[in-house]
Amino acid sequence: MNENKTNPFLCDPVSGTCEMPVGESSNENVTIKSENKPVKIIYYTDPICSSCWGIEPQLRKLKLEYGNYFEIDYRMGGLLPDWSYNSGGISKPSDVAHHWDEASLYYEMPIDGDVWLEDPLNSSYPSCIAMKSAQIQSKEKAVKFMRILREKLYLEKKNIAKWENIAEAGKLAGLDPEKLKKNYEGDAKKLFEEDLKLAKSLGVRGFPTLFFSDGNTNQLTVYGSKPYSAYENALLALYPEARKEKFVSKNTLSIFEVYPTLAPKEYAIIQDISVKDATIILEELYSKGKLNKKTIKNGSLYSVK
């Protein structure tokens, strides 16, 4: 790994973070209020953060097992404003390609870094603003929207800074395309600026960063991609009364009713089995015609028919 940490694309799989260039941080004390559930999680992410893609298995499991006890507020970090400030080992889009391929192998999640050779992004700001636009319509659909954006980027090598790809993801997530465009060009930019401002106040220095709060002064931070237990323990420390709800499979396809697309690593983490065993199960379902499969050079993604 390149030791120069000024570039956000030097995502270090060992620490599990994509770090931001060092900027001014605020010394404000921010109290995170919980609203509808005992614990609130502010999740700082970015659609193009490979480490955030790496924690999808853990987050999906946490929602299944403890979803009754917490709500997630998705905030956008703006990982790549543009390429003007970059220096060191990664100074241009093509430098990212190999790095993403390495991240894919480390996280065992499918990522094709060739998007940076074929149709590179000039910024992550458009996709961040698009996410804020989606949230104006529906927080639930916005989560689906970001998942679709990431699948387009990591598996289909689509440049999600381009409006045509953002619009297609919005359509697939069930969002109103006219409202998405209107808010994208209007209020969403202000909301994104508010996210960036809050990030400074909270001292966010990279992604993923998850702030767990019980709504009072008790707050815990999980920084970077960590094993599932790190997220579970943070939640239980703030709300010990939380009871794990094990996902009960009616059959091997049940989980697809909750999550329509799954990588083997996600299936494995959720079901508490090895990635090898998960792959065998998913391949069998695919061979029987019960699942679709998209295969890239660094893995596969399975989806319901």
C-alpha cells in the first residue's frame, strides 16, 4: 500500500477505510438525537467508496438481526471532489483500477476496477447529490437507489457521475424521474453541503464511519470496515436490551425476498456459513434456474429471477 494518505483512493483494506484529504476539522460538540428507535446510526459513506461496498454484508446482517432497535441516517461524504488535489501513488483515474481489484479480493466483494480505464469518474459529488435527491422522495427507496448505483459502478463499469446512469438507477429503485432531476438540480445540493458541514463537526476523516448514539450523550464510533461483531457490540453497548432476531430461512431463496441481489460474501455473513459454502448453494440455485447471475473478473452477484 502506498504510504501517502492524502489521496482518498488509497483505501487501506487492513484499516478498512478510504481516507479523506486532511482538512480543517471543527471542535463543535454534536449530540446525535435518536428519533423513532432506541439507537440512531449516522453512517458517513460515498457511492464510490470501495470500503463501504466491503461492509455491505455486515450492515445487511445488522439490519436483519437488530433492525427493530436502530435507524440509519445515510450521509454523503464527498470522497472525490475532483482530481486537482491528488498526489502521490494515485494521481489520475487509471491509477485506481488495480487498487480496486485488490480491494475486491480483500473484501471478497465483486468489483471491476476497469471502469477507471474505460469510463472514469471525474468526481463522486454527482452521485452524492443524487443520493440526497433520492432521500427527498423516499429514504427507503434511496437506500435501494444507492445499492443500484454501486452495482452499476462495481459490476457494470458504469460511470455514475453521468446523469443517464443516475436516472436509470433511479428508475430501477422506483423513484419519480422528474422529481429526482428537479431536486438534483435544486435542494439536494444544499442537503449535500449540510452533510459535508456536519462531517467536519463530527470529525469524519474517512469512510465508512458509523456513529452510534442512544440520543443522549452516549455515543460510539465504528471507523472503517470491521467484522460484524464490531457493529453488533456497538449497538448492544448503547442498548443492552436489544435482542437478536435470527433470520429464519424458509428455504435457501428466502433471503432474496429481503435483499434482491446478493454476493456470496453477503449470503455467507448473513447465514453464518463460509463463502465457499455460500457459493456452492448459490451456484446450485443458479444451475436450477432459480437465480440470475452476473459474473465479473472478481466475483459474482446473484439476483432473483
